[in-house]
Amino acid sequence: MAAALIQSRVAEGNTRMRGARRAKGYSQRDLASLVPCPEWVITKLETGRPCGDEEAKTRIAEVLGMPRFELFDSARRSA
């Protein structure tokens, strides 16, 4: 049961963050250098895996020009 939930979250990922990044024309590497943070942080967040780097989440939202809650609040993402 838990494995299915994890697989579902990874498949869904963070489509808002990915879409906002792509709309700006940024690769994951580009966004990581602008934040700045390691590229793996961007990858983890976009694929729905846990990443506790709260400062990076705030900077990602700033760089992408979106409110943080729109990118990282799971209830809003699924709405």
C-alpha cells in the first residue's frame, strides 16, 4: 500500500513547478544555479520526492515568480 502511494506521488510529481520552470525556459540545471541549490534538489521536488530544503523552496518560488504555496502546497496542486 505505501509503495503504491509513493509510486503515485513520483509519477504525479510537482507539475506546477515543472511547468513554471519550463515556461521560463529554464533547465533544471539553470534553475539550480539561479536559486542556488544542488540540481538534485530540483529533481527531487519535481518528481514528488521529499526534500526538506525549505530555503530552496522559497528561493525557487521567487525565481519562478510564483507564490510558494502554489508550488508546494499539495492540496492546491491537486485542485
